[in-house]
Amino acid sequence: MSDLFELRPAVPADAPRIALWMSQPHVLRWWHQSWSVERWAQEIERQAAGDHSVPCVATADAEEIGYVELYRVRHDRLAEYYPYDENDWGVHVAIGDVTRVGRGLGRRLLRAVADAVLADEPACQRVVAEPDIENTPSVRAFLAAGFDRHGELQLPEKTALLMVRTRTVEE
């Protein structure tokens, strides 16, 4: 596969697939969002109507593989936990297709998403994430995608590792 990734904004019609992905054990363990189709449809509408986050469906080589949320840290609760920059963007990724997990797809998708955010948002100097410190596969994927560890954060529901991809001089 050539890993031609695309993100498209999620729409309420995507709720059945997203609900299925979120109920998969490998996703549910970390996301805790095994919601009904109706609740996912409402969540997608809520996010799409605001300026905080962008819910997306990720495709690899034209096959839908997962859910991605891009969010403005300044509008997110994460802003309370580290000295954020006004233009920081955050990313959450869930590879929903269990047959695609454990094959390096996550790190390639994370790199592509961070590259795209930095290319599309000239004022953005950092893309951040906060995976659970116990989610070793996720932490490894972020590291392999060019993110660096920037310390632990104690969030209400988890101990997270602040992962930061900083814009390079070439970018």
C-alpha cells in the first residue's frame, strides 16, 4: 500500500461506522466512548457546529480506517495542563479497523496528519497529543511519527504523556 491518507469531515451519516470503531476492544480501552449511533451523530453535529474541534474520518488508499479529531488546544481542557501556545493544535486518533492495527499504520497516519496541520496552519508551531501513559502502542506510534515526550500530565481520567511535534525549520 502506498499510504495515501485523506481526512474528510465526519457527518452524522458516519455515526454507525464510528460507533462500531469505538466499540472495538482495542479502541474502547483508551477512548471510553462506546456510545450509541444516535449519540455519535449528535456528537459529530455538536463538534461540526463549533470552533473547538473537527471530527474526521481517515482513509488509507481510499479505505475508511479510523476516526481522527483535530482540536484547537486553546479551546480544550488540555490548555489547563501545559503552557500551550495560542496556535497549538491537538490530535486524537483511533484506528478502528482491527485488521490494520499493529502494522505501523498509526505512526504513518499520525505523521501525515501532523504534516498536514503544519502545512495548512502557518501560525501553528506545535501539534500535540495526550495519550494515556499506559498505552504503549500509541506512545510508540507518536514517537515514530516525530513527536517528542514533554512530560506527564495528570488528567482526571488518566495519567497522560504530553507528546509534541514541533515545526522544523524546513517546514
